Amino acid sequence: MDRILILLLLCAPAFSQTDTQLTQALLNEIRGLRQDLQTTAITIQRVQIVMYRLQAQSTLMSRAAQRLDEARNRCTSAQSEQRMFTTQIQQLEEHLRSAQDPMDRKSTEDRLRNFKSNLENMANEETQCRAREADADAQFRAERARMTELEDQLDKLDKALASIGSTPAQRQ
């Protein structure tokens, strides 16, 4: 019995030392897990912010694309009308060359003046339209560049999350 008591007294410090080491190891692991959780929470918040920005930027880019399409359609329409007026002017000029009746000549000259005036207005409108189209195109390109920048940020955050996800496995 004395031997058992002596053995217990001799082993007690060893158990105490092992217990302290185990407690210290557990505390270190808990601290590491807490830090990993904080890092992950911060990264997730950043991802959410970038996702919100990406969504807002997507809306801005869609609007810019819509404005660009509308400007292009207006320019195409103005061009078509210009061609139509040009064709009608050519036809009226041909008719004027062969017209014998003074009333018919007068009517054709009046219509010709109106068409030439309309053609000039269409040319001015097309010039303005091309300027609006260039502005819309520049705005669209700027919005697309911002979108690309946000997508790049999201990719970086994704890689950061992937590396955080692989960290605990590396520790084991």
C-alpha cells in the first residue's frame, strides 16, 4: 500500500504537467479557431459588400447598354430617313427637269424645297444623334470597366476564402 501511495505521489506531478499541457494546447486551438472565425466573418462581409456593389453595377450597366441601344436605333432611323429624303429629292429633281406644266413645276419646286429642308434637319439630327451615341458608348464602356473591376475583387475574395477553407486541413 505504501508503494501505491508513493507511486501516486510520484505520478501526480506528471499528471498535473500533462493536464497543464493539454489545457494549454486546447486554449491555443480555441484561440486559433476564434481567429479563423473572425477572419472568415470579415471576409464574408467583404464578399457581401462586393456582391451588393456588383448587383448595383449590373443595373447601371444594363441602363447604359439600353441607352446605347436606343441611341444607335435613333441614329439608324435618322440615317434611313436621310436616305429616303435623298431618294425623293432625286426623283423630284428628275420630275422637275421633265415637267412642262408651270403649276406642276411650282408644286414640284415647293415639295423639293421642303424635302431639302427636311434632309438638312435629318442631317443635323443624325450629327446630334452620333454625339449622343458616342456619349452613351463611353458611359457603357466605363460601366463595363467598373463591373470588371468588381468581378476581379470578387475573384480575389473567392480565392481568399478558398485559402481560409484549406487552412484548418493543413493544420491537421
